[in-house]
Amino acid sequence: MTGKKRNARWRWMWLTVSLACALPASAEAQMGILAGYNRDSISEFLPESGFDLTDLTDGFHIGVFINFNLGTFAVRPAIVYHRVPDLVAQAGEELVKFDVELVEIPLDFRIRLPFPRVRPYVLAGPVLTFPSSTFSGVDDLLTARPVRAEVGVGFEIDLGFRLWPEVRYGLGITSLMESEVPVGSRVLRGDGSPRLDTLTLRLGVSF
């Protein structure tokens, strides 16, 4: 990862923490941890004839969040590590396996339904991402701060502590990477702008 990417990542993390601290002191707040499964797909990219790129893979994510309940409305920023493994770029008989790792800063805006113990909710919000790859040929092609938009549904379950099971879908708004990948002595090219879409099953716990 380049120093420029690393510095940008820390600046945005600091901004997220600052915005969370600026929310009204009267808000009901909970700190929590989260983890789950993600099915990721590379969309908006069509490889040229003779080339191929894995467009679907299964990964995982873990992170921390802070939730602010403001009555029916709630705000929930988080910091999440998101791993996209087992991607393959192929050109004829040559192939390259690589992964993408993202540090993500989602900002969820939730609408909660008024039930006492189990509160269903819907959510939507932007996700700012900072991608990197252990394969340097791909890492150099990743864009600096791709943005995804996510929507989802879940339950806020009060058991003395709180459980947050939810399902989310994220649509890539900006490009994840350039439309070429080095594969041995060749370069995979194609039409379009590769974006990352993701389906997420997540469980959070807060206290």
C-alpha cells in the first residue's frame, strides 16, 4: 500500500470519529462489534475475447461501530475490514490469483419501528472504501477511495445487551480499479469500469 493511500485512510477514519463525537450528547449511544459473510461481485466489466476475470467470490468482514438512537431515527458510523478473496485473472493458459482487502467507513442512517424488545429497522447510507491488494500488480491499479451505496433491513434486539442481525446489499457507485490486470506476460483488458457490489449477512453485538 502506498503512503498516500495510507494517509488518506487515516484522515477519513479520524473524520468519522470526529463526526460521531459531534452528535448530540443526549443521543442514546451503544458501542459494538460486528462480523459476517459477504458475497462480492465485480460488475460493469466485460473482458476482451480470450481473457477472463472472476466476477463472484465469498469473503468475510469484521469491524466496530457506534450507534446513536435519536428516537425513530438513528445514525451508526463504523470501521470495517472487508476481505474479497480468490479472484482470478486469466489470459489463455496464464492466470493470476489475487485478493482485495478494504478498510470501509459506512455511515448508516436507520429508521426504527416502535416495538419494545425487538425493533425492526431499514437502513441506507454511503460506504467509503480504501482498497489494497497483496498482489502489487493489482494494488497499483486500485482507485483511491471507491464509494458504495448500501441498503438493508435488520432487527435491534434488546436482551440487556443488543443483537443486530441484518441483511445488506451494496451497489458500487465509483470504479474499484482500472480495467486491466497484468497476467504473466500479458495484460487482461476489457470494456467498462470494474465496480464492487456486495451482498452482506451481518451480526452485531453492542453493550
